[in-house]
Amino acid sequence: MRALAQNEDTIIALATPQGVGAIGVIRLSGKEAISITNAVFKGKDLTKQESHTIHFGTIRDGDKILDEVLISLFIAPKSFTKENVIEISCHGSSYIIRQIIQLLIRKGARPAKPGEFTKRAFMHGQFDLAQAEAVADLINADSEAAHQTALSQMRGGFSDEIKRLREELIHFASMIELELDFGEEDVEFASREDLKNLVNRLLKVINALIQSFDLGNVIKNGVPTVIAGKPNAGKSTLLNALLNEEKAIVSDIAGTTRDFIEDEIIIGGIAFRFIDTAGLRETTDVIEAMGVERTQAKMKTASLIIYLFDLADTSIVEVNKEINLLENAGVPFLKLANKLDKADPAFIETLQGQHPDMLFLSAKDPEQVEMLKVRILELVNLDKFKKGDTVVTNIRHYDSLLQTKNALTAVIEGIDNQVTNDFVAMDIRQSLHYLGEITGEITTDDLLANIFSKFCIGK
């Protein structure tokens, strides 16, 4: 069990979303959670009931009945926080919820801080820090891939990988430290060649984890995808077809879209945020020019650009010029030739010859739009994720892994340069420190405050 903070008050918060609903759940955690609730509960004596039982009764403020409720009882250590926990299921009226919470605060509870329930679970050793962070990711998951990744991490998949690496390194660290105690006797308890082989193996795993972050970021945050092209290329029509709703105004008049329009859909378990932008062209219209500038800015920050070419109104020279500009931008892009139904067959043949990776379709054809979705998904390489490999989704973990890599690289360099044991031991300690930061074996109050402040109040 980790060292607990001095403040071990009984905390209270609404665990369900704010607003009116059929049911609201109020959660208490702490040593006095059961006795505080029992003081206002009319029903069975909660202090005499078994853990993991549910009891019907009323919450009363003196003689005044506030609501009929169900009380879920969890006795320490058999709860999420490993403390006494009470969950009050009441009617979802914001008035009722407010009255009950205020009553329990008067009886001795205090309002919980963001993430304080999960923080207490971590502090009591329910799970490590990486698993605690995965709880927040699971709550916020809005796609199948994000859900699966967060669930795997919450169950310890990523933590197990980090702990295994750390345990292997600890053995050699202890041998090096032992050598320091016998510094004057010139003994070697840890083979430098074996240590070097171990560090190289660790670096291979850590590099794979670091490289998985790009994929993890896509899984967790989705793919910002800009739909760009010249005016009237069919960008708004394509957006509406992808979303299967009339989100954007479609018109034959060039420059209809003056600003960007965006919405999100799930393709193959991955969230894609599609952004329909103003047509790219030179214009004297001040408002349209601002839209073009915003389009160019969005393209620079996109993870993927779907660039539309109007087969009915473009030339091979214009196509090649625009592709060169896209290649210089350095952002992955998909060449999409639209309005296939209006195209000259000879022009299509020329484009296919010069750009075999170009996709041809009519944005008005549902079947062809489905083919586009498949192509878009192929551009987001999910093979590693689908094989069940560990994927890094958290920027804090990514940064710690980079720091670990630097420290381990320094160990290799130290061995090659035959530096003294003191410096080798120092670099190994640094590696262990950064790996420990990921799972919470190494923590600071500032780090914990920063992490749990991003959680919702009731979690």
C-alpha cells in the first residue's frame, strides 16, 4: 500500500452526469461513509449489513423525506477505493440530488476533488498509475478501438510490459551497486557484456513502444481529416455522403463554403473528424479569402488530407501542379478524382497512367463512398493494434519512455567507453526512475495532482 495523504476525509460527489435524468447516483468514500449515510437513512441499519448488498429506504432531513432511494454498500477493503463506499441511487431531479449532497456534507462529508475517488484507489494499491489513467481514457472512449485499448491498459496490459522491463533491469542495478561497495577489491558481479545485451533488448522493446504512440494517438483522439480542393470539386457533397446527412450546403456556385465545417464518424472502430473547407483559389472576396487562409492552416495540422480533383473541370497540368504542392506540404494525402460520371474516358486513362494511386469516384454514389471509407481506413495502419500488441496512448508515458531510452543509451555508451561503475549505476538508476514514473512507483505530489485534476469530479 502506498503512503496515503494526510487528509482522509469522507468525500462525496455525483457519479452520474449533471442534468435531469431518471436516476442519479451519489457516491461517498471514506472511513465514515457508512455512518454518515446511516444517520440520514430510514431503513435497515447500514452499520450492521454485509458488504455488496443493496437496501431500500428513504433519505430524511429530520422529519422531511427527501427521496426514496437504493443504497449500495461496499465495506473496506472490498470496494473501488478500498475504503468504505456508499452509492445512493436516487431520482434524477437536480433539486433532489442537491438536497441530498448538501445534507450529507452537513453530516460530515466533504465535496470530492476531480479524480479523487480514483486517486484514493491508486493510493491504496488498487492499481498502478498507468491503470488509473486508463480509467479516464475508458470513460472518454468514443470508438471501439479507443475502448479496447483503454480496457486493456486498465487491466494492466501496458503496466505488465513496463514492470517486466523494470524488473530485468533492477537485477543488474543491484549487482552494479554491490560492486560499488567492493570498489577497492576490483570485483565484477555483473558481466558488462550481459548488461549490454539486456539493455539492447530493453531498447528494442522501448523503441517499439515509442513508435506505437502515433498509432495510439490515432486510436485515442481520432484522425483529423481535411477535405480540400478547388471550389466546386464536390467537397461538401462528399462530407454529406460520408456523414449520411445534409451537414454542408451544396451549390453549383463557387465559393459557397466560406469557413470550415466539421463532424465526426466512426469507420472501422476509429474516430475520423472530417473537416470540409473553403475551396482553394485566388479571390478578391475578403470573406472567401479568409476561408482559404483557414483551409491552408487546417491542412498543415491535419493527420490526413483528402484532396478532390474535379474530373469535369480540370486539366492534367493543374492536377500535377496541385499534387506537387501537396507533396511539399509534408502531410499524408489521398488523391481523389471526383465526378466520375461526368469525366472524359481519355482523361481518366491519362490520370490512371500518371497517378496509379488515385481513387476515382462520384461522391453521389453510396457504394463508391463506401469504397473510399475502406481506402481511408487502410491509410491508418491498425495491423499492430489488431494483433493485440501494447500501444502507447498517453503523452506522459511517451515522454517517460523517451527519457528511459536516453538513459539506457547512456548505459551502452558508458560500457563501450569503459566509464567507472558510478556513472553506469547512475544511468541505470535514471532508467529505473523514468520507468517507475509510468506506473507510479516513482511519484510526486505535483505529478499526481496534475494527472487526477483531469478526471471528472465523480471519478
